[in-house]
Amino acid sequence: MSSDNPTANASGASPAGSAVMNHRQILFVIFGLMAGMFLSALDQTVVGTAIRTIGDDLHGLSLQAWVTTAYLIVSTISTPIYGKLSDIFGRRPLFLFAIVVFIVGSVLASFSTSMIELAVFRAVQGLGAGGLMSMPLAIMGDMLAPRERAKYQGYFLAVFGVSSVIGPLIGGLFAGSNEILWIAGWRWVFLINVPIGLAALAMVLRFLHLPKVDRHSVRIDWWGAAAVIVALVPLLLVAEEGQIWGWSSPASIACYGIGVIGVVAFILIEVRMKEDALIPITLFHSATFSMATVIGVLVGFGMFGAMMTIPLYLQIVLGSTPTESGFQMLPMILGLMIASIASGQLIARNGRYRMFPILGTGLMSAGFLYFTFLRYDSSFWFVAGGMLLIGLGLGQLMQTLTIASQNSVGLRDMGVATSASTFFRQIGGTLGTAVMLSLLFTVMPLNIQTSLSDGPTLKSALNAAMTPSVATAPENKAIMALIYTNMVTPVEKGAQQAAHAAGVKALVAKGVPQAQAESTVPAQPLDFSKPAVRSQVVDQVAPTIAQKLKSATGSSSAGSSALNDTSFLKGANPALSKPFLTGFTASTIVIYWVALMVVLLAFVLALFFKTPPLRAKSALQEAADNAAARADDADLLLQHTAERMGALVEPGSHTHAGSSSSGDGGGSR
């Protein structure tokens, strides 16, 4: 068995003051951590791209939310559990367990025959994902000093950047293929995790060998784990499904009640468990940890809640495919990586990081303010500017808040502090997504109606809808059926009847008998292929239609359709699609205003964020030095004892003799 000496490393014991791990060993460990994080990050982007195809094939598109919800709930709940257990049993076995569980879940998901089965197997994947995302940060916290840790964060952000780019490409490729090696294309979305996971497992087994440290005998907080499940499952469930159930429905109210009971029980249990708690309350005695956690929740709320609208805008308004929208997110990834690497280098040089939460939240606020000027006809480059600003802000926040949390605790609580930081950020993101999505669905129908009731927009849309060549075009069939057919059919019918009646009246006035006049005038005398005819009719009916739209209650199904099925917009005539695109853009601007308010609150808190100097040593190095210091103190005590008793033995020599004789059956303890 390996030594439990905290100074042990791959080459043997290290004396006090020497490095526990050298640069080469650190890089090898980072390779293993990156492989595990890449596995989880790639899976999320690939599945997100292919989920609609999967739902169609399994005949359960309406159940696709459960696939996402199951993964989210289990991964979120397991995050703090991984952190605490890794503090007790070590990081390496927990990280290996997470990889294996994720691979098993991927294999099971690839054999799903229904959306319910897929949701269950995605929950198994989520159990592994909770460790894949939190353990690498905790391991980094162990082996690197806070000042040095920032330099290596760029590697991990590169993993997210690469997965964000190639994930949609791979997902689109698999989803668009009927079969690959006699297996349905979408099933490879999950099977691709197997070789990647095995490679990650091999790298971790080969390179991840952390020096072992003494682990205090502690109680496992099973009651706390149970309470966090009772608290979070109903709250996350209602956050994901509340829009469908109704926020005041009996099911939602039951979830609120159970969740509140679970939260209260969790707090009481954590107070009673003290240092052995799943998330020790003592962590919040640190002002740095508490403030970093609050800022992390707010940033997660704004980031996840509002950034979900950027890919939707790219796909719905700009007409990008899911694969193209993945590539178009590159400005945000680029900004994130540039800011992370630059801030990491500066932190490593001077050890100061107080300005980065301020700059980060400031740039995010500027990015969301910039997006409030978005229009339905804005170019991609306009959107890219806003994404770059948000990316530059996030790059200074993600690593800095984690480093601040880790710097506020010792080695004993490194895992739980890291996972708690990730956990609360995920909670903020989940809450933000639920609130923003609900708000988007709420304001969107009204915004579409408002856009359609705008005089010039309505006249242009009616003119196009009444043009026979436009109305009968295959690419306009869906959008005409959704709204315009029901709108223009009575208009055209009424206009034809009015024109027929006017013609008959004119002939009767000239002395033509009524019956003869009725047969002489065509039943449909108007030719709507002529622009002048259309313009005359549209000018007459547009004010009446606009008034009806303004007085409507906003119960149109158009808002839901624009998110649930956007195929009706593909290739549609610009005049017909403009009201939808304008209404959707106006709805996203509401989201950006809310995100701006939340992130501005984080900015204000960042101004009061107290940041103690970063430690110059890693947690493992501090543990090694403390162990060496205790050994020196023991030698000094033996020296004094020997002098007082007149011992003939050199101080410390009996220690070496005891250790050399322990193999002869000594070790009675």
C-alpha cells in the first residue's frame, strides 16, 4: 500500500520545502483531467444538437424535456456529494468512478427504445457527469498554489471551446445519418462517448497519481445527502416543467412545499453535522467564500438564463442550422479563452485578483446592454460583438470565483468548497433558465401580435399573403397555414363580394335588369395578382385588423410555435416572417434587460468583494510542510528528553530503527 505520508510523490518522499509535484507530473495529471472534462462537455453539446432527431425516432418529442431534466437533476445533486466524498476517500477513486458510470450510462442510452428509457439512462450519465465537472477543479486546487492555478485554467477552457465547436458538428453528422455501421445514426451520439471515455480512463489511470495525505476519520453525512435530494429534486423539477404545468398548478405547489421542507431540513442537518456536513456551514463563516458564492449564483442566473437565447436568435432569426450556430458561438469562446489566459497570467505574476470579478461583471453587463439594441435584421457581426463582450467577462469570472473559494479553505475542505462553488453556480443557472424561459414564453405571443399590428409591417405582410404566387409557394405553405390563411381568406372573400356588389349596382343604375347584372359581373372580379388591386384592399382593411390585434389578449399560438417548431420560418417570404422575427427579437431583449439587472447586482457586490492574498503554496505542499514541521518538532522533543534523561541514543535514531524493524513484526499499533 502507498504511504500516507503527505510528502510522498511519484519519486519518493520530498523534504520540507521541496515541490510535492514537478511541472512534468502536473502536466500529465492535467491531461487526464482534461480528458474527463472533455467527455462531459462534448456530450452536452452533441446531445443538445441531436435531441429533436432522437425524439422523432423514439416517437416522444413531447417528452424530450424529461431527458434534459433527468440529466440536470442528478448531475446537480451529485456535485456536492462527490466533493465531500473525495475529501474523505481521495479524489482519484471518485474521478475514476465518475468516468466509469458515465461510460455505462452512455452505453445504456445508446440502446434506448423509448424516451422514458432514455431519460432514465441520461440520469445514470448525470451521476457520472457530476464528478466529471467538479473533481478536476478540486484536484487542481490540491496540487497547485492559487497563484499558479490560474495559469493552467486556459487548458480547461480550451476543452470547453473545442467541445463547443465540434460538438454541434458531430451531433449534426450523427443525427443526419440514417445508419453508421448498421446502427442508427443518432445512437452514435452516445456510443461516441465509449472510446473517448476509455481513453480518458486510461489517461487518468496512467497519469493521475496524487500524493496521499492523512484523511481524518469522519462521519458520512447520509442524512444531508438525503435532504439535498428531497430539496432539489422537486425544485429543479418545477423549474424545468413549471412552464408546462403552470406555476400555480397543484403539482407546482406540491414541489414548492416539498422543496422548502427539504431546504429547512438540510440546513438543520448541516448545522448538527458541523465539520462532517455535506456542505459545512462553517464555510460560510468566510466572507470571501460567501461573497464568491453569491456572485457565482447571480452570474450563473444571468449567464445561463440569457445566453440560451443567443443560439435561438442565430437559428430562428438569422436562419442558421444547429451546426452553424455552434460555429457562430466562437466569438464568445474566443473572448472567454483570451480573458481567462490573460487574467491567469496576471494573477500568477502578482497574486492579485480583486479587479477581475469587477471587470468581469462589468464586461458582462456591457454585453447584455449591447444586446438590448438587437434588431430582427441585425447582422451576425453585430451579434458577434455582444458575444465577445460576454465572453471576455466570463473568462475573468469563472476561474477567479473558484480560486477565491478554494483560497478560503484548507486541504481538508478543498473538495467540498470546490463542489459547493460549482453546485451553487449550477443552481443559479437552473433558476435563471427556468425564469427566463418562462418569461420568454409569456411575452412572446404579445410581442408578435404587437409587431403584426404595426401599420407598415401589417400592410407588407397582408400584401405578400394576398399575392397568389407568394401564398401558393411551397416554402410559404406552413407560415400561411399558421396564421395568414385565416387572416386573408375572409378579407379576399369580402373584397370580392363588395366588388361584385358594386359592379352589379353600377349596371343596375344604367338600367340593366338585376338578374342580368348579377350574371354579367364576375363572382370574383378582383385580380389579386395586380399590385394596385392588392394595395387598395390592404389600405382599406389594415386599420381594422390592426385594431383587432391590439385589443387581443395575446393568446395566440404563434409564440409557442416559434420555439417549439421553427420550420415554418425556413425559406419563408421575408414580409410574412418579419412579424415573427421582430416579436421574437423583442422578447429576447426583455430577457437581456433582466440579465443586465442581475449581473449589475453582481457588479455592485464585486465592488465590496474582499480578496485576501493568494497562498503561495498548494494545499498538498502545505500539508507536506506541516508534516515535516511536526516531524522536526518531534525530533526536538526527543532531543530535550534525551538530554534530561542522559540517553545514549541519538535523537531520532530510534525512529529510524523502529521503522526498519517494523517489517520484523513490530507495528503493534
